[in-house]
Amino acid sequence: MFEVLVFVYENYWRGDECPELGALERKLQAVGFEAEEIQEALTWLDDLNLAARGLQTLPPERDAELHPSLPQAQLWAASSTSMRVYSVAEQNHLGAECLGFVHFLETSGKLPAQLREMVMDRAMAATANPVLTLEDLKTIVLMVYWSLGQEPDALVLDELCDDNVARVAH
């Protein structure tokens, strides 16, 4: 499934540029992906699109207009005293490495709480082996940004797309 998602990300730069699922299915078949893999990816993408439509993510300026009584930081971030507790199923499916990466993105201010929850939802929906790999999670994070028509900043994009194995320590 993740190969299909990467193909979609690379060929359709934003979620709103992606064709309808029927046309996308035909395109994926023409490229040579297996039918089962295509169906799994299309179901996953359809649910991602539903989640993206349901998410009320607004630019900070628009949030300030709609909610003038709330400080801007409160609208985009969880409270500094709040804590996300991962269920046992989430811990087992994502593993320490993936949860650590989600925490890194969140604490660096690049993954607001609403997007984190979309990532967690889509990660739990991914039918990977018992534990999701870090590379698969990075694909999910990219697809969440993609579905909202957003591009992560350059440093986050580098972290999501870079192969850490090939890095040389200085």
C-alpha cells in the first residue's frame, strides 16, 4: 500500500489535484500496481480525504478573526499542561521509534495536535506488519499534509524524505 501512496504523492502534488478514486484506480492499474494493493490504498486515501474535510484547520489569521477572545497560540497548540496518552494498541502498532518521531514533530511545533490525531488515525488504519516502520509513518505524515494542501517546511520535508541510513556524521 505504501508504494501506491508514495506514487500518488509524487505524481499529484496536492490532494485537491488528485483525480477521483475511479480514475486514480485506472491510472494505478496502468502503472502496474497489484489490485489488492490499489484497493487498500484507495480505501485508506478515501478515509484520509474524509478526515481532511472534517478537520477545521484554518490559517492563524482566520482563526484570530473567528475566535478573537482566544490567544493565537492556544488555537494552534495543545495546552502546555496537556498530555497525549497513547493506548496500548497504538504503542504496539507504532512502536517506540515511530512514537518518538511523532513526539519530535509535535514538540518542534511542526505537527499541531489536530494533525497529530489525523496521523495517529491513519497510522492505526494502515495494515502494516504488527509494527509500523518509521518510513511508513513518514509517508503517512506526508500524506496528511498533502491531503490538506499544505507542504511542511523545508527542514521537516528533509526529515520526512531523507534516508537516515545514508547520513554521514560530521
